[in-house]
Amino acid sequence: MANVYETKVVSVGPEAEMFRAENMFILFGSEAPDNLKDYCYIIDRVPVKQDIAVGQKIVVDGVEYPITAVGSVAQKNLEGLGHISVVFNGATEAALDGSIYVDANGQEVPVLTQDSVFEIAA
């Protein structure tokens, strides 16, 4: 698998886990606005090596989730802000422009911790 993107979680906002109930999590670079940091997993912002596309995989701590839809500004936001939402509902059309949708394959939304590895692989 080719590595499209790879980063680590550097900190976890105290309210970040609340989005698991909505089958999603939110990543943001360290420049996240103060009013959003509590709800996000803060990541190291790194370059995206190629276009993010359906058929690739989100990999969280070694567990793979197939990408089913990519919002129109998801890659731009990830590159510029380190910001995306990952939604685990298998949608084939992006309802939110800054989100990437994945098939959870019957698994629960992963629990990210400080030093969790987040990847996108082709």
C-alpha cells in the first residue's frame, strides 16, 4: 500500500470522545481555534502526498477502514489546517464537505489516544 498521509495524535481534547456517539471523530492541527480544541484530536500537520480518493483506506493504529466518500474540501482542509472529520457510516456521498466517510465493517469508531497513528493508504 502506498502511503498518502501519515500523522500522529499529539493531544486529545477533553470532549473529543463525545463524537464517537455520532460515529465520527474530528482531527485538527495544533492551530485549531481555542473554542474547537476541546472537541478534537490534535495532530501534527504534515503534507498529503497524493489525492485522497474513494477506494483508499483510513488506517488508525493499524486497523483499516475503506474510504467510501470524500468531501469536496476534505483534502484542502487536511493540508491547510490538519482538519477533517472522519465519519464511520459508509455513506457513498459526502454530506459534509470537510469529511471523509468510511465503512466501519461492523467495528466501533476507534478510540484515539495521544500517539495514535492516523494514516491514509492507497
